[in-house]
Amino acid sequence: MSNHWLADRTRLFDTSGIRKVFDLGAKLKDPINLSIGQPDFDVPEPVRRSAIEAIESRKNGYALTQGMPVLREKLAAQVSKEYGHDDRELFVTSGTSGGLLLALMALVNPGDEVIVFDPYFVMYDSLPGLVGGVVVHVDTYPDFRIDLNRVADAITPRTKAIFFNSPANPTGVMAEDDVVRGLAELADERNVVLISDEIYRTFAYGRPLVSPAKYNPRTLVVDGFSKTYGMTGWRLGFAHGPAEIIREMIKLQQYTFVCAPHPFQWAGAAAMDVDMTPHVDDYRRKRDMLLAGLADDYEVAKPEGAFYAFPKLPWGTGLEFVTEAIEKHQLLVIPGNVFSRGDTHFRVSYAADDRVIERGIEALRKLARKKS
């Protein structure tokens, strides 16, 4: 095929570095997989049963673009109870990622700037370019804490939005409540849309998540069911925020994703009644096991949520370290430059069986001590 057929946007980014590690892992017979950003538990049985019942009762056609009432109204009632904003509307998206893309399509014109905290979830650094936006990075190294002064300095007349993710991927760090409030108020004061990605809100270990929507009613929140309920393949998310933005996102969904999967919306409604506390407690324990195992050999900012840690490399570049981890120890982790302009860390996911985590700790210790 002639190269001139391809749009310029296809050259804005390469194949996901995470996907490349997955491809390498597929060649291993017994990999120690600490790379996957999804829960290791299955969808709860009542939720699976609800999906099956929806399919068997022929709820398999198109859903309403804004979401089926069985789920949308249940979510809207929960959001209204939490925030009580008069101008807050909600709709069901085709995954959280779908919600993020629709948000940028609705908000960002070519040349508009989007602030992204470094390190970042990979899509934050890529999606703005798809709509002609320009990413402005705000560094959070070395402790991955947001400096509000840096944010204020980064805002220009072209700034349209700020991506905010807490607990964060890849670090697991949660923003302090005063920082959340400060960021929310700064965005409101500067007339910038704060996009709060709250997909990990259930996995908060020391304190409950505080959304910036608590302090800024114009915050756009994107959330979903994938991580909390282990249904990453079901592509079910939702977004809520100012009515003007949400209505435009719904309109754009009509011409892109059309709707979220119909039967899984019934399952999502059932999922909202399932207590996931035992899994959250288990992931807190897994986090502590990983941190204890790496304490003597790695510098790690303590993850307060999600199910990731972002240790500092003990030697070499991310590519060198990860290549040796795979080739010598069958260990799959993700180099930090997948999530950052820097190349000083790597991501570990502890959403794994205890035995896999134990094997991973052993391999990581050997890697750290190899060149010490």
C-alpha cells in the first residue's frame, strides 16, 4: 500500500510499549507476568449471571446512545447524591477510554493545549494529538506529587483541559486532598476543563478518594467498571459533568461508538450492588507484600491506590533492564519511558497471584544485585 494513503496522525505515536511487552511475553512458557493493568480476579458471579440473562432475554441490539435507563439512572442517582450539582448530567460510554476520546473530541480544537502530569497513563500523551491538540507536560518527579505552582505556570491562553488521574497509573500515588482542592479551584479560576479519570477510585487503600468535582462543579469525570469488577473486556464506562459538555459527548458517541454494549449495561447495574471490599483488601495486602519484598533493593514511592508500583531503575535504561528481566528471568514489567519522557523507572502490576508476585520479587532482587 502506498504510504501517502496514511493520515499524518498515524505517525504521532508508535505501537503501545505495553503491547510490545505482551508480545514478548507470549513467547515465554512460564512468564512471571507483572505487566498487565487489569485485575486478576474474574467478574463476580452475580454480574456474569446478569450478563447471561440479558443475552438470553435478547437484549442484544443497539442500546440507547446515552445508556439504558437500568444503568444510567442508577448511576445518575449515585452521582447526584454524592455531588448534588444542578447542572451535572451523565451518560454511559464504551469504556473509560471511549469517554476520554469523546471528551477531547468535544473540547479540544487544533492548537489547544492539554496539560498532562508526567508520568502519565499512555493515552493522555497520545489522544490530544488525534484531535490536533498540543500536550504540555508538568513534571511530578521524584515523588509523583503535583506542584500547583507548576500547574499555574503551565496554563496559557491556549490551555483547554487538564488530565488528572488519582489513584494514578503508573505510580499508584494518590493526590492529597488539599492538592485536589487546589487543582479544582485553579482550573475553575483559569476557565480550564479539569478531566478527572477516576477508574481506580475503588482501589484506594489508606483514605477514600476525593474527586475534584467536590470542589469544582465544572469538573468532567470519566469512570468505568473495568478495573473495579474485572470486566476490562466488556468496555463499559460512564462520564458525568456539565450538561453542555455531556450533551456534545453524547452527540459524538452517536457518530463513533454508537453505544456501549447493551447486555453488559444490565450487568453493570447488577455490579453496583456487589461489595468489592474483599478484593480491595486483598490488593492492599499484595501491595504491602511487594513493597516489603523490594524494600532493600529498590526506591519506590508508596502506592496508595490502583494496583501498580513504579520503582526506580537500579541500573541501565528501561529497555536494558526490561530486556534482561525477560530474557534471563522470564519477568514481564513495563519500562518507565512508556509512561514518561524520562527513563528512570519501571512499572510493576501487583494484580497477580501471590505466587507470581513472590517469583517476581525474587527475580527483581536478582536483577538489582547483578550490578550493585
